[in-house]
Amino acid sequence: MKLVRYGAVGKEKPGMLDTEGVLRELSAAVGEITPATLNAQTLEKLRKLDPAKLPLVKGQPRMGCPISGIGKFVAIGLNYADHAAESNLPLPKEPVVFMKATSCIQGPDDDVMLPKGSVKTDWEVELGVVIGTLARHVTQKDALNHVAGYCVVNDVSERAFQIERGGTWDKGKGCDTFGPIGPWLVTADEVPNPQRLQLWLEVNGQRMQNGSTKNMIFGVAKIISYVSQFMTLLPGDVLTTGTPAGVGMGQKKNGQSDPRFLKAGDLVTLGIDGLGQQQQRVVPFKR
């Protein structure tokens, strides 16, 4: 299933895509798509619906984040060898874990706002993993059984805040609008192998990132198992799993470092096989 939330900010309604990719209304079956919706019984109930009998949603409404009430937004850094290399950092021996503020979460096509004082705002296409059942000290073998579904994430990052301001990465990762998620929550049954997905990103129509989840240093099962040793993962928590090479910080020209960062007016487009596509316009800071 491809579950969505659509409508104006704060007034989103639940929806589902039918087999033709047409948006259908789900309000009669479920009031909202929340962590409580992600249990096996509710998902099975929704799976048994005939999408062709659900009301059509007219027009092209805004898409919101496909899950409301996300409790934790956990991120993994340096999880592709080519990205670690372009960052001039050694391959991690264990997953690098940091948090993105839940206040940065937004719809997949909402504007990305440059933070006040930003000079190095960057892009990162990533596979998002949505937890469906409580995971605490789970084994790698059992880890994927705790996944409700997958989604596209743009782990927008302000590199000066992240790297040059001391302390943790978090302050460059959780600025307002830095967490576009969606357009869809694709349930796990439609993604039999999360390590076989192509992901890509373009800036103003120029392809910047082009990778595959098969090249992760730590796969999805390892990440879930690892993080669950340090914090309990709850239904609705989102883990974003790292980005391949091609970020702005790592750009080169004639073999020399030539970083490129986002500026107001830029258009960022990104997607993952079977999980949909996002597009964000970059806008200046506004209080």
C-alpha cells in the first residue's frame, strides 16, 4: 500500500493510492495516519479495502508528511563509503547516530527555508524507515519484522552549523523545514529488499546524486538492531539511513574541492525507486 496525508498544513486527511496511482480518500476507514495506525491489524484492514470503491480526491492537493505524530527522527551519518570519502572522513566502525528535530518535519514538496545566517545549506537523498512495532534490543535477523514501511527523506543539512560550530551534528540537521518526508509511506510488503533501491537527487535539473542502497555500509536491519540497543524504537519513529556521494559539500572541479550549497530560488528534486519523488523550492529565511 501507498499511504498518504494530503491537504493544507495542519488539516491533512488520510489517503491511499490505488493501483493506477490515483489518490483516494481514506477518512471513512481511518481518521488519521498516526503511529497507532501502523499496527499489523489496522494495516491489514486497510489492505483489504478495494481502492476503486474509495472516494476520489479531486485536483492536486498538497502532500503532507505521510505519518503524523512522529515521536523520534533518528538519522545515520556516513553510511555510504563514497560519501565518507567525499567528506574526507574514515569509514565508521559502528553506525554514526544523530537526531533530527521533529519540528523540522514537513511535506515532501514544501519549501525548504534557509536558516538565518546560513552559508552552507546542503542536500541529502535518503531512504527513510518507519517503525511499526516496538523495537528494543532486537536482533538483526528479526529487525525488519519491526518495519511498517519506507519513504523518501531529504536530510537537509547546514554544514557550517553541523561541523564548524562545536558540539554535535544535531544543530545543523534540525532547522525548520530540514526534514521533508514522503510523498508516500510504502508498506513493507511492497519493499521485499530495502537494499536494492536506486536513489537520486537533482538541483535545478542537474543530477548530483545517483546511488543504490546496496552500497550502504550498514544495512537497514543492522541499523534498526544497532539503534535499538541504545533507545527503544516506537511505532511511528522514523530512521533515515544515510546518503550516497554527491552532496554539495563534496563537489569537486578539476580534482579540487569546489563545494556548492543551496541558495534561494534553487529547485531540489529527489526520489527512490518505488517510493515516489519530492521537489522543494529553496526560499530565504523568514521569521
